[in-house]
Amino acid sequence: MDNLTTGVPVQIHLETNILQEGQKSNFVFDVTGQLVRVGSSLYIRYEEETEDGGVPVTIKISDNGNVKLTRSGENRLQLLFSDGKRIAARYRTPYGLMDIQTVTSALDMQILYAPLRGNIGIDYLLYAGDTLLGKYNIRLQFTI
């Protein structure tokens, strides 16, 4: 898999389930992205289509099992997921910075190399201070 250092195209299937204030939302999309290895970490990059246009998204899979999700654009969000841990983050909006925290209740990963494919499952709670903003489930599948 030497070509991982220069990047390979991957097909991505992403499902996000959100529970906020008793309301459930479900987002599903399929997109072509890029998978690249930098050092001992894998990066999955793709563009998420929204009503306001495309939003660049990067998912960093560290060799220690942690996952970092970065959404760039007008609202910049960088969340770190580490199984069982509460981790502070900042959400940059046009109205200013918002301090938030994630509590990762489950983080499962399976990455196989012949052929290259993987599944990532992240269940987390999102807080602003002591206020629960929502419960999230992310399921990402990728294949070359």
C-alpha cells in the first residue's frame, strides 16, 4: 500500500443520527473522497454537500485509536473522539467561539488492507458546559 502516502480515491458511505431535544435527525450520503497516510495516521478527506455549498471534512485516524473530525468552512469545528473520555473543543461560528465538549461512549474501528476498506463507528454526547446539546451516532464506511 505504498500509494497511500500520495493518496488513493475512496468511496465513502456516511450515516449520522442525531437526537436533540427529543427530535431525531438522520443524514445519509455517499461521496468519493481521498485516503492518505501521513506518518502513522490515516486521513480521509471529502466534501460534504450542504444547503450553503460544500464543506471540506477531514477525519484523522490515529494509531492510538483516537479519531479527529475537522469540518472547515464558515463554521469551523474540530472534535476529538477518544473512547470513554470527555474532551473540550471549540466551535467557531460567525457569531464567535463556542466552548463545547464531546463524551465518547463508543468508538469502534475496523480497517482491512486487502482490499483496503474500513468501518468507523462513533457514539458521542455533545455538551456546552453542563448542558447536553445532543446525542450523536456516526457510521462511516470506506472502500477503494
